Amino acid sequence: MVNWANFVSQLFNGLVLGALLALMASGLTIIYGTLGVLNLAHGAMFMLGGYAGWLAFTYTNSFVVAVIAGSLFVMLVGVVMERVIIRYFYARPHEDQLLVTFGLGIVFVETVRFFFGSLSRTVPAPPGLVGITPLGFMLYPTYRLALLGIVLVALLALYLVLYRTRIGMVVRAGIEDSAMVDALGIDVHKVFMLVFGIGALAAGFAGIVNAPVVSIAPDVGEAILVQTFTVIVIGGVGSFPGAVLGGLIAGEIISLTSMFNPGYSQVMLFVAMTLVLVLRPYGLLGTAGRE
Amino acid sequence: MAHRDVSLRKSLSRRQLLKDSAAVAGGMGALSLGQFIPWVGASAEDKPAIGTWPAGSQGDTVNVAAAVPRTGTYAVQGEDELKGWQLAVEHINNGDPLLQKIAPKVTKGLLGKKVNLLAADSAAKPNQAVQEIQTFINQNKIVLMTGSTSSAVAVALNKFAQREKVLYVTGISGSNDTTGKDCVRYGFRQNFYGETAANAIGPVLVKQFGKNRKAAFMTPDYTYGHTVTKSVNDYLNQNAGWQMVTNQVSPLGTQDFSQYLTNIANSGAEFLINVNWGRDAVLSIQQAKQFGLLPKMTLVVPYQIPFLAKETGPELTAGVYAATDFWWTLEDKYPLAKMFVDAFTKKYNYRPDWGANNAYMSFAIWARMVSQAGSFYPPDVIKQYEKGETFPSTVGDVHFRKEDHQLVRPVVIVRGKAPKDMKNSEDYWEVLDVLPGEPLMQKPDAFGCNLGDYT
């Protein structure tokens, strides 16, 4: 169904999806870039953000409280996870890191299922953002429009922290060469904990702000985790701008392909990833030498 | 990444599965090689060993196993099914009056043996389900397997059952293929399916909405989705000139349907015929509302999803037409339905949906066939099914068709109630009609069924 209206609509869809993927991917990529740990529990943390927010919402009826509770709870989970478990894995092989984070992901998902069951839970969009907005070329859910704004603000905040603060400078230096940062007398362990916390915060925030769009269930993080990995491979592992660019590219690939045949949209995403790996193995904005 | 993800999870759940069944396996551990050893003189009936027979039925307990989705897109429906099987096994073991109505020769246990149910999470993945059932066959010598809630699993287990020569009764399976081109001698289906759903709901839609309408379909990308969409579209197109303006095919487990819904918004459709199932159906319907497609378009659910109204909220299912297998208010019409709903509600504190009913009935029917045949010997049990005897069920009298092992049973047409019309918190659907099964079914050979051998 290729026509002008549909093309513009899908382009817009891609932007919204892409922004969300960019946010998820930036959390994952700064953790990987700094700590060298590929966090397979990132999808489960996205889910945890949704549930923590939903729980807060049922008690307070406030969306803002839900967003804050969801983000902070997952940040806390991230910090505890790093202190109690992950830090013992920095020196161990990648396979061990993958297994431990994958295992934690399962623990998170099944714990939530144990307490809340598998039934979908809904967090309604805040009043004022409910309903549909006519965009001229299409009708668009108002909350999804707002979501685009919310996510862009979050990405901007993340950018400011990483590029305009001292701590951000240390984090970026850590991505380039953590041994050198250590040698300069900066406590990298504290930085590592902080980075893990910020990465987790991004996942939790994404989870709760996305909850009014996709109602939550214990498995909600599974699909987005896979897409997020594709995004950081396309954008360049460890690169924040790469995560943003990769997210937008992935969103558009999925949306525009589905105009012709939705069945191929995921496939095209992997085709794009494969092309990037062949032509530019370290990703579009990545740096050779980083893992 | 996707691959690693899947294989890791598989190995973990396998381990869990082994652990869970260890207790049972302990008692039967000595038999673990039994499958490969001919059981000379083991049977007084002097029949050669086949599948898990006679090894599986020589002790005082027989094992049956379910591979059921407890995680993923169909987890909610899988849990409900599992409860139905558990209740049936309990009723077989204590000779419950309801079970005896369906299987009069069952007293306490089956042919003097206690039935033990084993279960593992299939996540609605065919390869995972087959692996788990293989383990149950090797370790527990199961005499019956069940599971699905995805026809992809049902079709895979059908073929596996035929190869292993162990009986299989499907869980929820809506594909025409299950008793069509992928039918097997060792597989049996209790519930309704694409063709009967289409022929049941088609006339209702045409009567209600007239001819020459435009419909958008949403179809999950596997055997269930494709066959149900084809059956429904064929009926509406050939009998009333309805036009399929778009068919949005999505993979199982899709979260964000915005791309699909955008295509539908630009298609000019008046009807949204949603064949998606489980959580896919919940999400696509909620998001169709967000995009303003609902209530502008009329939503139709040709193959009912247990707990749909509960998950989306009754506002979204009000006025929606659906074809289904069972709904609890049928207790007013059928005494056995009342007994079933009462027993289930007492045990689990909620009213069963059709997945639990299907699970209960498929086990109760199996108990009937085994007890009538007087043997666990699979070919004898199969021949008992194939006699096509009429017997009572929770939706009136039913019988099996010997040519394709499909139960001839009614299809129920329901319409969603508005919240203000609900008499209690589970009163989501109004039963409009219960249509006899026979006229809704295709000719037994129309979908290319070839059952295969008994031995």
C-alpha cells in the first residue's frame, strides 16, 4: 500500500519507534562501552520500569509519580546488581557475562510473573494526552506524539550529562580507555557503578513511558532487547551518537519496510545490520578498536 | 543475538523440566532404556510393543504430559488450559460424577491406574514443545501427550506423535491444517477451527452488516493465522462480495502494531477482522483504539481469545462478534457445562474460559476412549475414537469423525457486552447462538487429510 499519505505516516511512525529504540540503545551502549559488559538483562529492566511505574500509578494515580518511581527503581536495581554481582564479572570471559546477565533477566521476568501473573496491565496516558491528534496526513495518537517529545528530552538530558559535565567526561574517557582513567587516580569502580545505574535508568524510563503505548506483561522486554542490540551494532558499540542514529535508522527501516510487506520488516533490520557489519564492522559512528 | 537468546532459554527450561520430573522419574528410572528393548512376553494380549506401550502402563500409575505455554504471547491462555487438564486428571482419579457422564466406565483412576500429569513450558515454540515431550517419553513413558495453544505446536506434535506412536490430543489449535493436511492417525482435536469458525460467524456478519463491505485483516504469521484468515475471507467474499482491502501479517509476539495499523488506516476498510491471538490480540486491539481505528471500524474476532475482554477492558469488546468453543454462561443451557463451571470455579476461584474447557474435555474424552477400549494399546484406543460413537459433552452430544479425527461439535457465537450490561465481573459475553457442527465442516478430504498408519 504505497501512497503518499501512507509513506509520510510510516516515516513518522519510524521516528517515534526510533526515538524509543535510541533511548534503550544509549543505556545499553554506555554500559557496554564503559564496562565491557553486554547487559542481556536490559530488556527485563525495561519491563521492570513498566511494572514499578504501574504499581506506583495504581497507588497514586499520578503518571508523573509513575515515571519517577519506574526510573528510580530500575536505577536502584542496576546499582545493586552492579555492586553485588556484575563487578565480579568484569575480569571474566564475555560468555560468563552474557550468562549471568541473561540469568538475571530470567530471574526478573519470572519474579514479576510470580507476583503479578501474565495478564497484561495497562497504565493509561496522562489526562490531556489521551485521544487522537490530526496531523493533516493522518490521525495520530496524542500520547505517541508526546512520547516523541518526552524521549527527545530524555536523550538531550543524557547528552548533557555525558558531554557537558565532569562526570560525563570521565565516563567518556572510561569508554576510550578505562585503564588510563584508573591510572590517573580516578576511582573507576565508582564510575562503573554510576554508569550501570544511568544505563539502567534509561531502560526503566523507557519502560514506563512506553507503558501507555504497549500494555505491560512479563515478556514485554524480550522483543525490544533484540532490536536494541541491532541498533547498537548499526550505530557503533559504545557510541552514544551512534545509538541515537542507529535507533532512528532502525525505526525507519521497520516502518518503511512494513509499508510494502510487514513480514519483512524485522528481516530488513537484520539485513541492514549485516551490511553494516560487512562494510563497517565497528558501526556507523563507532571507533575501530572498541569491542 | 536472537538465536543465542532462544537457545539459552531452551537449555534452561530443559533443565527445569528435568528437575521437575525427577521425582516421578525416580520411580520409573529403571525403564529409561525400555523404549529400545522389545518387551517379550510383557503383554497377555500378545501384541508387539509400540511407542511407550506396554512399558508406560505396567505400573500402578500412568503418566500423561502437557507442553503448554506458561511464558510468552500465549501464557495467559496456557495457564488456563493447564488448570483444565489438572481438573480432568483429578476427576479421573476420583471418579467425579461429571467425568463419569462423559466416560461412564471410569471409576477411580483409569483401568485401575492412577493418572499423573506432567507439564513443561513450551513458550508456544514447536521445537521446544517437541523436545520436552521427547524427554517425557524417554523418562516417564507417557501414554498420552497434549499441548499447544499454537497450531504451529499442534502440527509439530501431530507429526511427532505419529512418529513416536504415542497418542496426542491437541490443546487449543485453530488451524485447518491440524485435522487437515497435517492430520495424523495418532492425533485428535476437540475444539473448533478456522473453517467452522468462518462458516459460523460469516452468516452472522452478512446478516448484520449486509453485502459488499470492505474489511482489513490482521493475521499472525503461521498456520493458524493463514488458514483462519483464508476461511473467513473465502466465506465473506464468495457469499456476500466482501473485499479484503488489506491483510496485515505480523510475527507472533509483536509488541508495537503502529506500522500495521497505519496501513489499515490508509486502506479504506470498514471492518477490522482481527485473527491475532493471545497478547498479540490484546495489544493490536488496544493500539487500534489509540490510533482511532476503533470504534470507527467495526471489530470482529473470528477465533475467540480467552480473557480478551478482561485484558482489553469490556469497553473495547462491547458489541464485538466472535466465534468460540465455550463460554461459561452456557451453564444455563447444558447441565454438564454447569457441573464443569461449578467444579472449576470452586477449585480455581474464577470462571473457566474455553481453553480450560477444551483441555478438560479432551482428557475426559481420552479417558472415555481408553476405558471403553479396555486397554492403553494405542491402536485399540484409536479405533475406539474412530467408532464415532455419540457421547455427551459440556456443549451437548458430540462425536468424532473417523476420517480426520476432528470432533463434530457446535460452534458458539457470542457478542461482547457493554460494561453497563454486565451482571458480574466475568459476564463479558452474551451467547447469541449455538450452531450445530456438522453443517459448518468441510468434507473430510477437502483439506487433504491422510491419517497414516496405526502401527
